Amino acid sequence: MEQVLPGLDSVIHAQARLRVMVALSVLPPGDRVTFPRLQDLVGMTPGNLSTHLHKLEDASYIAITKAYQGRTPVTYVTLTRAGRQAFEDYTAALRELLAAANHEAHEEKL
Amino acid sequence: MHNGHPPDPPVGTTDPALASPGQTLALIKAQRRVIARNLYVDPALILGAWGLAWLVGGGAGYLAAHGWLATGVPIWLAGIISGVLFAAATLVSFGEPARRGRGVAGPSRRVQAVYGWSWPLAFAGVLALNLALDQQGLPAHLAPLLWTGTSLLAVGLLYLAGGMLWDSRLQYGLGLWVLVTGAAGVAAGYPGNFAVLSLAGGGGFLVAAAVARARHWQSERAA
């Protein structure tokens, strides 16, 4: 029963990146989160998280900034405006697909 | 990948969790709930801690002042009980947002920090004002009324501010209630002011805590 979903953003449509996008979208707009806390929230290893963050950054969905707290470098991650929009479009597309599938199932019954 | 990670599976084919729109939406919903729970600053915890501190602290003050339990609750013990409970509530009030907001920075955290600092600043003002009045010969019998009255005024105004900042009718309503409680306490006179502080003040906070908890449960079930 495998189903390929057409019209979905392939940058977001992978479980690890989807989890990251959800986590960042829950934060109030403009807020940023440190790498370790984000790792904690999404439950991923640093290497894995880093790989997926770079893909999201390449798509300009997130911004990664480095700051200093005293002498310790801190990496912050934030959802960009484009990223928030892309995530909204992605969930809207999913809902449309779901509605279409339900509609089809309903038609078949009739 | 350059650091040895396997490439991603093709869209929607090998990850069973993302196989259908329904499953993907369910995953998003579940993940959103986990994250929201992790970041949620529990107002019921903070309001409950203050409710308890006021109820017990104010009650002990009243009993000690009234001499009902002259053998059981000396005034110094009432002072210690209140001090410990107020210190604990302060710790909870600053600790809970700090713990939940760990590693988060940005506009919402700045608002939280500025609001947090408003409390010690407001109480420094109350302290300065009351000590100055004391220096200038405030009659001793008015001192407890001045302290509870001005403290409640500051608390009430800060809850009004919190209600504005976070668009919270609950906080705003509690602020109003505390303002009324403060005025009523002064009107009641000493030591009735402690009873008002304990029952109306502490009770008000506990009711607000219960409302906050009930609302949160409701919204979690609806989410």
C-alpha cells in the first residue's frame, strides 16, 4: 500500500527535517534556539541534526547564526520567514491531499 | 553525505511514518504536542506556589497577631514560615520560565526577562517607600497595613501588566482581584488584613491556578 505523495516539498518531507521544522515552528516568530536545546527537543544525534540543518539552510528555510556567550561560541537556529511559509504550504498541501483521498473514498462507497 | 550519513530516501516511499498524508499530519501533530509540552511554562505551578505562600503565610501572621495560638505560633515562627514559602514561590516563578526557555533567545524571551525584572524593581520601590515612611515616624500600628497594602498594590499592577503582555484575561483578572484584596485588607485593619491576605489573596491565586490548569487540559485535549 505504498503511496508516493505528489506536490510535496521534498526538503521538508523527510522525518528528521520535518521534526526540526515542527520544533522551530512552535517557537514564537523571531525566536531562536541553541543547537543543544534543539537536539534535546527533536531527540537527534549532533551529527544527524547537523546534516539535516544544513539541508534546511541550503533551502533558506532556517538561518544558523553563531554568537558568543562570554568566550563560548553558541550556535543558534531559527526558522526564516520563507521557512515558516514553506512549512505552512507543506501542511496545507498535506491537508488537501487528505481531503482529496477522503473524497475519493467517499465517492467509491456511493 | 560528506560525513558518512546515508542519503535520504525518496519522497514518501521508504519512511512508513510519512507514507500517507494522514500519517504525516498525525506525526506533525504528535511532534508539535511534544515540543509544546517541553516549552510550556506552567502558570498553574507559579500561581499555586504563590497561593500556598499567601494562604499559609498570611494565615500564620493572622494567628500569631491574634494570639489564638500564642503558645503554638509565635510571631517569629510565622515570619520564618512566610519567609520560606515566599522564597520558594519566588524560586518557582523565576525557575520555571528559565528552565522551559533554556537555550531559547529572541523577542519572546526578552519580554519575559524584562517582565521578570519588573518584580524586584517594583519591590525595591515598595521597600524604599515604606522604609522612608518608617523613618519619618510612621505610627507602629499602621506599619503592617502599609506593608501589605503597598505590596498587594505592586503585585496587582504587575499582574495587570502580565495580562497585557500575554493577552491573558486570567492574569488581568487576577491583577484586579489582588488590587481589590489589597484595598480591602487595609480597610479591614490590623490584624484582619492578614486574614484578607490569606483567604482572599491566597484563595484568589489558588482559584487562578485551578482555572489555568483546567484550561490547559482542555486545550491539550482539543489539540
